[in-house]
Amino acid sequence: MNVNDTRITRRFDALKAEGRSGLVVFVTSGDPDYDTSVEILNGLADAGADLIELGMPFSDPMADGPAIQVSSQRALKNGQTLTKTIQSVRDYRTRDNDTPIILMGYYNPIYAYGVDAFLGDATEAGIDGLIIVDLPPEEERELCLPAIEAGVNFIYLTAPTTNEERLPRVLAHASGFIYYVSITGITGAGSATSADIAAQLDRIRAQSDLPIAVGFGITTPEKAADIASVADAAVVGSAVVKIIADNLDDDGKAKPGLADKVLGFVGELAAGVRGAAK
Amino acid sequence: MSNLNTYRAGADEDGHFGIFGGRYVAETLMPLILDLEKAYAKYKDDPEFTDELSYYLKHYVGRPSPLYFAQRLTEHLGGAKVYFKRDELNHTGAHKINSTMGQILLANRMGKKRIIAETGAGQHGVATATVCALFGLECVVYMGATDIERQAPNVFRMKLLGAKVVPVTSGTGTLKDAMNEALRDWVTNVENTYYLIGTVAGPHPYPTMVRDFQCVIGDEAKEQMDEAESRLPDTLVAAIGGGSNAMGLFHPFLDDPTVDIIGVEAAGHGLDTDMHCASLTGGRPGVLHGNRTFLLQDDDGQIYDGHSISAGLDYPGIGPEHSWLHESGRVNYVSVTDKEALDAFQLCSRLEGIIPALEPAHALAHVAKIAPDLPKDHLIIMNLCGRGDKDVFAVAEHLGVTL
């Protein structure tokens, strides 16, 4: 398996040919319940998501802000497991074999599942990439490198604190794209300006030809467009799952039309990103 | 038991104790952890640093703490000679300050002006607020909303000491969530903030560094036992939540093969229920809060909360070095229920005039189980790592007494 020819690399090549940036949409698998989350997942590509980040809910999401924390809790409360998350991708692939899906989350559920079993099931189900927040390069031996062997793009995160000295280590095994965390902080917190981000991206581009997606704190179509003007893709997560939170009844159940509301917002984000000058 | 030359060499350069430990943190934090590792390596043997730490431990904390022969308790149990290592006599009433003092001196040298900490029972929060007051540093303590309710006196103490106590409602509102929230703060305030972790857990170098600062307990005990009995003790017993007091007592004795070492976890309502927090006896290895260690978790790898009558033991994990010592067989880990700890709490109060914290009451409960069957020349050291003032309200409630 070759990590340089995957749904992810093909999608970024296509975006480049189109001359525009991409939209990466994050949703938590199983939020607010399995069926509704599948309905959302199935509609994301048509709504304009170029890549999908599917959150694997975890009880202790240390790098996430309140929106994604409660999103994980809703999913877990309704019985979401890693097995179900993988199954939802397996089902998805019967209808769309092109849109890249990247699982995002924390290491422990995968460790509990077993790394070999996980990589086997994930590749068979059609999962293209992994973003594991608590596996920095220092801990890349047990999952990241085997994932690359299995043909899965392990997406490395870089942050404002990743200095010049450290950057080569972070980029050493990067493939697919690089995820630039635009702020020091948690998901959903305030964002950096596109000028600041552009300077940081130049720093990374000096050392890598991979596309760069920028995430953390992108909450509106305008902001997404702003980021898309300097990055190869903009990632939106907290603002999307907030729409889910806003469309629950008093018992925490999905109100009718929840998925359409989420997908409507994704459409606005996509319009913003597609209209961005690049 | 494996045949190692030493049990005292860990962690390795990547922060691992066997498969345990490590640095499972977000990239944003990684450079900070590497900085901390460098700073600790630079100062830990620097005479100016160690002299300053010794000065404050002696004149401010009140070290050395006595090694006290518990004569009445020994007579009552009718077997082994029981000694208490009296870290409950430290300023702030527990062993926690051994490490907060060391870490605050390090934070000073690193130029950090803002200190954050997590706390469960509030002892580590109080010890952190204390050293921050001493050195005039801003202090923010994250504490689960549930714990704030059950530990009101310690919350007030922290506030008196000038700390800001932030209630954590995310997750289940207990110690593990407080630690998550402290990590979220740290990842946001990377420039000026030092995260002062309270136990031998978290990403490398914390487990090693906190252990080193707590080793003053075992180093003193070894010397004091030699003075009292002209030999090594036969058995060490200490309670374990995250495991810092136990590691502090145990570590200096790990390479003395005649010394039997026992860690006591909290069995809560019993290991056959889901109301306990015995990570080693009731959990399995996983990754949380920056390290791999034994954790209470379900089949899907979701962490669940422990339960113990002692808020200080109420953590779903344990320091990674304990996990390694457990797997290697060097330390024997057992557990004690709420009920047994409550009995020991009362026994110690009546026989020795010492009201212990509920944490060491767990250790004492195990001592009470084994001492009667041991010979009279068998020497036990139990780490009396905290005083019980903070627990009197909770104990009264459990005993059905209205104050």
C-alpha cells in the first residue's frame, strides 16, 4: 500500500487542479445517535465537504473544547463504540468511494481495540487517514508507522509551538496532508488571523511539499473563506457539532430536520471556501 | 520476579518504564514537555537548587518527618513492630508539599509566573496554593465540581492562600476531569504557565520528577530505621491513588531484596462491584493523561470513574512506574475496602492519638491484617502520608454522626 496514492492525495490533487482550497468537515461518529449521525455523514459530500474527519468519541478528550466534549458524551451515552464508527464508514463506502474519510480522536480506544485488528478493519472498511491527537512523533512507533505500512495516511499535527528545530521530526513521516493547529489552545477557541497563519504556513512549506489543512477556531463561512485563501484546506468542527447541540429536544433526542440543518451549514461553509481567492 | 540489576534506573530516555509511561500528549504541548525535561535535568543535581530545596524542606515544610514506633498499635496487633513515617506532620498536613516545593523552585528557574494544578481531595491544591503564596506566583487550581462539594474546607483554604479555584463540570466532574481541564489550560497558556502535577503520573518527565522529589520520604526512613534498629525494615506499606507517597517511600528500597514492599489500592465497596478504584487489580493497561498505565476502562477503551471513600485515592489510573513494578513483581499490590479503612481510621485515632487521613488509613488497614501473623522482630514501616483533619466531616457522615 502506498500512502502517496490514496483517496486523500487524489482529492488534494483534484483540488489543486481546480485551483481552489478544500473544506474538511468534522463530525463525531454517533452524535447525537447512530442513525442521525449516519444521515449527516451520508450527506456531507453532497453538501460540499471535500474531506470528512470522523471523530471517534472518547471519555476524556483533553485537546477539545466544550462543543466537541459534549458531542463525544452524547455519542457515548447513546452507545457509540469504535466498532460502530468503523461500521459506519464501511456502509458509507457502498455509496461513495471517493470522498476521503479520516478518523480523528485519541489513542486509548484504538489501543483497547488492538492496533493490528484496528488497522485491518479500518483499511478494509475504507478509512483513509488517522489523526490521533495524543500520539506525537515521540510515540509514533506503535500506531503511526504501522498505519503508514498499511497504506493509511497518518496525519501529523503541527502547532505554533512546533519550532524550527522540531519541525523536521514532525514532518519526517508525514503523508497525505499536514494539519496545522492554528492556535495554542483547544478546539473551538478563538482563532488566529489569516496573516499570522500565512506566515506560519510559509515556515512549514519551506520544509514540505504536502498540502496543509488549517483547523481550530474556524466558526463561520467568512472565516473559512479567509483561511482557505492561505491554506490548502480549512477544517471546521466545533461550529458544526454546535448545530447538533442546538437541535436537540429536552430529552437530548434529535429534533426532526437536524441533519438538514447541519448539512445546510456545511453548504454555507463550502460556498465560503469555494469563493475564496487563492 | 525478573532478574534486573536495579529497579531504580527508570524511566528510560523516552520516559518509559517497560511498556508504561511515555509522552502521549498533543503536539502543542510536546515542546513544553521537552523544555521541562531539559530544565529538570539541568537543575536536579545543581547544588544551588538542591541547597535551596533542602533549606525550604527543613525550615518551611518541617523535614525530616519523624519515624515513630507505634507502640500501642503494635501491642494491640500482637505481632510485627509497626513504625509510622509521619509525613502528616509536614506543613499543610500531607506529603504533597515535598513535590510542590521542588516543582515551584524549578518553575521559578524556568521563569514561569503562572502555576496551574489539578486536585481531587484538595491536598495537592492546598500544597500548590501554599508554595505559590510563598513565592508570590499566580495560582489556578482545577477541581471537579463534585469534589468541590465534598471537600469544602480545602476549597476555602486554597482561596485563603490566594488561589483561584476553578470548578470543572465537564465529564464527571472529578479528578480525571480536573486533570483534563488543567491540560486544556496548559495547551492554551503555553508561554507563561507551569503545570504542577500532583502525583507520579502524566507525561514524562513528571512521573520521574515527582518521584525524585518524594524520595526524601524513603531516604529519611532508611536512615531513621538504621538509627532505631540498626537494620533495614522488613516490610513497607503505603496507600496508592496516583501513587506519589508510595513511590517516595518505596523507591529508595527497591534494590534491597530483603525488603517486602506492599502498595494498597482502594477497593471502595469491593472489587466485585464497580465501585472501586483499584487500577492494578481491577483495570488493564491503557493510555490517558500523557502516559500508558493501568486504567479503569470499559471494553471500548472509555475511562470510567473510580470510587473510594477517600477522595485522594479516587483516580482511575496509577503512576506508570507502579504499573511496571506490578508487572515485574517487585512490589505487591493489594486492596482495602472503604469499611476496612474506616475501621483503621478509628483504631489509629484511639490507640495512637493520631487521626490519619483516609488515604493512609487504607495502608493501616492492611498493616492490621498482616502484622498479627508476623514475628515480633519483624519491622514494618507504614507511610502515614496525611492527617485526617480534612476527613472528619466525611467520616462523621459515614458513621452516622451529625456535627
